[in-house]
Amino acid sequence: MAASRKRRRTPRSDWQFPLLTDLGLRPEQQRLIVIIATVVGVLASAAGLVAVVGSIGDYSSERQASAAVLGADTTLPQVFRGWGSPKLFDPVADRSKDSRALTEKEVFAQTELAVSKKLKLKLVAKQLDTDCSAALWGQTLLERVSDAECTQVARGLYASSDGRYVGQYTLLNLKDGQSAAELVESLKTLYRGGWARPLTSSKGTFPAGGHSEAGGYALGHYVGLVWLGRIDGTEPGAKDDFVSLALALRGAEKAVYRRVVSITGASS
């Protein structure tokens, strides 16, 4: 009599679970249940996450919110860099030691600023305000300059001799060096929510919505804002030397240098 053959056991399916098997469910039915449970679990987790985020509230930085509110035609820089005050300006770190008010003639004594032998920036508009809110916009910026006891803001608009560039220099008169440094530092992230109002001229102006770049400099108790762009509003190319243009535009800072000298003496 032939030996009985051992019955080969059917491999256990990866989709067999004791509890479900005891309930009489086949492996394919168990697999379907697991897939459905997984999908439901993921959807429930996602809904829970949305609910949690919603309970926290909507977050939008001032930069993002302002850009959305102001729209694409708002005239402001797309790039900003800020620098602290060099020790050179320590003598004018406190306005109490430099109480004489700024004048247009003092700040914008030069009507032309040389960029190179062939290129110049020509002063085409200027304005000095004792109400700083008249020359600036943005709630946070206005609050900061108010806290810094801003008493004057001078703005000068320049157009390049080749008709390609426009620039504005803005000088703020604040109470002390700490306020100036803090303002420049804050503008590194908040400049899209508040900036200087641009002057206008038939000889040159910042095109609405165009590309422009800016820098902020703490100069003792003053803050200088340099703002540059192409008149056509396009981004600078390889031949556009914004570094040299910015250095030339900072010629208005000579007024602050002269004040340092008046305090320390010419030998300094």
C-alpha cells in the first residue's frame, strides 16, 4: 500500500489576521478592509490637522500681507540690505549733541553726483519734511519712526545723465544711534510693509511695479536710505553697476560727515 502523501499546506496570506479570520473573512476581503481603514485613517488625520491649523489662526507676515493689499503697482524695492553705524559716527550718536536742524541746502548741496567719468546722477527733485509721516508709508514703519522721535526726513530724487537710472536718497533725523540701528535692522524684514514715498519728476521717476533695490545705513542718530532702479523698471543686467550708483547716491551723506567734523574738529 503506497505511503500516503503529506498534504502541502497553503502559504498563509499576508492579508490574514486572526481576528478577521475567526469572523470568517477570506484573505482578499481582509485586504479590502485594511485598505479602506487606512484611507479613512489618513483622511481623518488630515482633517484633524486642518482643524488644528485653523484653530491656531491664519498667519501672514507683514511683508506678504502688505504686498497683497498694496497690489502689483506699488512702488517699493524688491531687494533691501541694511548696515549698522560705523564708529566714525559715534560723535553724532545722540541728537542732543547735534541739535541743529537739517536743511535742504545742507543735504543736497551737490546737484550732480559722479558715478564715473561719463555717468552722473542729477538732482531733479528734493523735499524736506518735519512731519515724517508725510514722506513715509506703512503702519509699522510710521510707528517705529514715531517711537524714534523722527523730526525730519529729507528726500532727493536723481536721474542719471544717460537716462537709464533713477535713484532716491532719504535721510531720517532720529533721536539716537540705538533707534537708528533698530530701524535699519527692522527694515531687513519689514521693508515691504513700509517704505519711503517716491518723489516724482518729468526727468525721472520709479515706474509703478518696476524692479528696484535699496539699502539702509545707520549713521549715528541718522538713517540713510538708498533706493535705485532702472527707469524702464526692468531688473539690472550684467552692464548695470548698481554698486557704483549706490556709492554715488550716498554723496548726500556728506552732510552727516560735516556734522561729525564740526563736533570733533577738522583734525579728526
